[in-house]
Amino acid sequence: MNRKSGVGTRPLHRRTQIRRKVARLTRKMAELGEADEAELQRLVAAEQQKAQFTAQVHHFMELCWDKCVEKPGNRLDSRTENCLSSCVDRFIDTTLAITSRFAQIVQKGGQ
Amino acid sequence: MEGGFGSDFGSSGSGKLDPGLIMEQRMTDKCFRKCIGKPGGSLDNSEQKCIAMCMDRYMDAWNTVSRAYNSRLQRERANM
């Protein structure tokens, strides 16, 4: 915000000019900092999601490899591929089924 | 957000916990079980071949599972 120059306005003392300039720059830098910080938070959240996803895939592999893959061949045949896909879906269905029923059991006061 | 090959394999060289390392450990476990019957004095040719194929199939399976999980997540989000 600039002072209007004209009759009756004294030029500002050099120290005051510098102080005001610093204040202006500091505000500008703070604005940039906020934008960077928001972006950083977004990046961190994205990385966390990726890590969670990968960890889950490792877990599925633990279970589904044994169920679906016999002797490793030159490629995965379609039966094996279908088994692996189904395995993921059925595990998630199982999780959902257990979660909801378990909640009911606990609610009824059973142990 | 598919877990493909690029970011998950290979060494970062930074000395931190390497994401490829977990893959390697689990692959070793699974392929030992599949390929080595009664442990002999060394790994014979068929065992070595089996291990090589097993590694490739493990990574194929990883990608299949990755895709299936990603699809399921998208389906669930679409239903919300």
C-alpha cells in the first residue's frame, strides 16, 4: 500500500522504507510458504496412500499365491489369473462380512 | 494408483528400507517352498530353472493382484 505523495508528505526515513519493504516481502514469502506447505501435505498423503496400497498387495500375495499358483510355468494361465483376482475380491468380502457380524456380536454383549 | 513395476522394485541406494527388499524376501520364501523339495547338496538345474520361472510368475501375480485390488477400490468408491 503506497502512501500518496503530494504536497505536505515528507519522504520516509530510509530505515522506515526498509522496514516496510521487509514487511511486504515477508508477507509475500509467507503466502508462498503456505502454498508450498499445502502442496507438501498433498504429496505426503499421496505417498502414504501408495504405501498402504503396496502393503495390502503384499498381504494378498501371501494368501493368494498359495491358493492359486501350482508349479510356476512359463506364464500365468487364465485359470490362475482368475483365481488371483477372485482371491482379492473374496478376501475383501470376507473382511466386510466379519467386520459387520463381529460388531453385532460385540454389541449383544457376547465375547 | 496401480502398483506397477517401476517404483516398487530396484534399489534406491539411499540405505533406507528399500521397498524392493520386501518383494525380494517374500518372493524368496514362496519360491523356495514351490521349487525346492527335499534339500540336497546344492541347487540342481531343474531347481534353478524353477526359481527363475517362479520369480517371473511371482511378479506377474503381483501385477494381477494389484490390478484386481485397484479395480475393487474404484468400484467401492463408485458405490459410495
